[in-house]
Amino acid sequence: MSLSSNRQRGVAALAAIFLVAASVDGFAPRSGLLSVHQTNTEQQNASPSTLFMARRNNNMNRRAPVKEKKPPMNEEVPDGDLRVSTPNEKGKDEPLGIMSKQEALAKAKEMGGLDLILMNPTSDPPVCKIADYSKYRYMKEKKAKETKKNSKATEVKEVKMSYKIDVHDYEVRKKNAIKFLNQGNRVKCSIMFRGREIQHDKLGIELLDKLATEMEDLCTREGRPKREGRNLSMIVTPRPEVVKAVNAERRAVEKAKKKKKEQRMQNKKAAAEAAAAEAAAQATATLSKEEPNGTNGSNSGDDLLDLERDIESSLDDLFGSDDLTDDLFS
């Protein structure tokens, strides 16, 4: 009897004792011991190649994070003469001339502690830019996102037909292919064969050549027709002038959308300013109504004079009017 079999029997006996004790004490047993036993048995029975592949898959799942690749900056820039530039207020590069590395570093420090970034090390002399690296990286990523957004990836559209296709159906397929080409997409023209029709592949090649010849003002072929199983296919690509026209139209649409968005923002801003001015005017009018004006002030002064006259006349009636009384209350 081998040592491994004795070990397995010992583990099984311990598991049985644990289950009996658990049932006597009255709590639910855990299956961890049995699962450990099964796992150890499977690992012992597994081949070395299986274990190696499992460990390899685990290592592949734990990939290291991607590190940012930074260009040489400041002290990492090689010594010698440098062609230095810096972005102006409009975002365009303004040349500062050719200077040494120490002069460029001093200029970067003088401009507010900016970075000296090496842009083109292969030119003579190397080209550097004085800028804030964090801002430079942000603008670079933003420009890349805008470029990716504006440049639509070329798609491959497919047009399928039979070598026995009728004239009307052929014109429909041709019209669809022309529409795809005018959109700037590549077109895959396929001829489908069924059963013994595969022996007429020459007719399929002639049909594809005819289609490509009739659309040669819009596209160019990418090689000869190729056999793909029971199908015969050929890919055509739009001409550069067609792609250029599509890109120009796409840029015009994006520009119109941007202009429309700016106009909408200006209208919202003007409406907000008008509402604020109207609210200020209403508040001023309300305050002017609540405050007494000059006319009301003069009227109140006249009322005070009349009240004083009434008091004097009442005193005259009460004490009489003589020289002594007048001198006393004057």
C-alpha cells in the first residue's frame, strides 16, 4: 500500500470523525475539510502541463498597469544647441530662436517655472518647447480625442449577387455599391454559387469585372477576385477625391453644428441678460413708489406750518392777545 493512499484514508477518517462530532454537538458542519481533500486529490492526479497552464493563465490575468511614456524634459534633454519655441495666447507656437540647454532652462524658469520638453530629437538642432507639461499633455489628449471623433473609421459594406442575376437586380446592387462608395466605405462584391454552379466561376469573374469597370470613376480594385469557399469576392476602395469630398462634407456638417450651438448659447445669454435688466427695472420702480418724492416732502412741510399757525391761534384765543403774552410766547 502506497503512502498517498494511507494519507487519503487518514484524511477521510478525520472527516468522518468531524461529521459525527458535529452531529452530536448539534451545529451544522462545514464542508471545508472535504473540499480541501478533493482539491488536494485533484492536484495530485493532475499532470504537470495542466498545472503549468493554470498558473500561466492566473499570471496573465494579473497584468501590470500601463505606464505613461513621457518625453525627455528639463535635465533629460541632451546638451548642445536647441531650437526653442513656446505657445502664445492663441495656442500657436512662437519661436524663441536657437539657444543652449542652460539658456533654455533659465528661460523656462523665468517664464514661471515651466518645463523644457524635447519635441523632435532627430532634427538639427533638436526642437524643444517651453510649456507646462500637464497642460501640454491635456491639450494633446484633447486634440487626439477630437481627431478620433471627427475621423470616422472606414467600414466594409457587402453586396451579394448570383452570376445568373437579372438586369434589374444587377442595377439595384450597383446602385447600393455606388451609395456605399459615396459614403467613403469600402465595398465587398460577392458572387454566390450553389451546388454545381461553382463550375461557372468564369462567369462570376466576368460579372465582377463588369461591375468594377462601370464604377471605375468612383473606386479602384484591391486585387483580382478571390475564391472564398463557394463564394467569389472582390473588394473595391473609393478614390482619393471621393474620400476628400466625403471628409469635406463631414467637416462642413460639424462646423454647422458647432456654429448652431454657439448661436444657441448666445441667445440664451442675451435672454438671461434681458431678464436680469427687466428684474432690475422692476425693483427700481418698486423702490421709487415706496420712497416719498419731492412733492410729498413739500406738502408735508406746508402741513407743519399750518399746524403751527393753528396752535398759535388757539393760544391767542385761550390767553388773549396782548403785548405781555406775545412777548412771553414769542
